Amino acid sequence: MGQRPPIIINRLDAERLQRLIDQASDKDLAVAELLEEELSRGEVLNPEDIPDDVVSMNSQVRFTDLNRGAQMIRTLVYPHSLASVPDGISVMAPIGAALIGLKVGDIIDWPLPNNTEARLRIDAIFWQPEREKQFHR
């Protein structure tokens, strides 16, 4: 796996994500451990200090799976919001966990459950709560 780019995490997101990690079921344990690694290496900032080009929770992002050549638009959500967000991807899904904290242009290699790896590039952020001054979303 290649070196992961630096990431920036909203302080409130980090607190909520840590609660999710602490309560992870056995089936979510592998993703929870990867997510915890990301939180521990991320730069944690107050919501109002998050740059506009960083993927935070509830951001709608366009990204490309470079291994498959597939481009997707998804909104990064907490698992409980998945049913109410049509293009949602859970932060507790392997691809969702990979997206948190990345900037537009970043590429990350991310392990998948089937012993393969995704190579993802962040292409654009169409909507981000912090950019819209929704700091507690």
C-alpha cells in the first residue's frame, strides 16, 4: 500500500467517529480499525477552520476508482443516515472510510475486504457543510 496523503478532520466529526469506532460490531471491526488509524494520523481542526477542499462528513464528493476507471458521486454519511440519503456512502464502509479528510486532488490506496486494494482520487467536492457554515451538521 502506498503512502497515504495527510488528512484534515473536523473536531466534531472526529468525536462522532470515535464513538462509532468504539461501538463497532464484529462485522465492522476491520473498517473501524482503519478509520481509527486515520483519525490518529489526521490533523483535527475546529469546524470553522476546515478548508473548502476537504472531504468532511456529509460532504458530497466526486471521486474516481483509478483501478476500475469508475467515477462516482457520493455523500459521505454516518450509518444511521444511509437510508435517507439517496447517494449516501457510509463512513463505516471501506470506500467511505477512505474518503474522510482527503483534499481535492489527493489519491489514496485503501485496503478492501477481499484482499484487494482501491486506489481513489478525489475529483471535486460539490457540497460541504463547513463551506455552507453548517458547523454542527
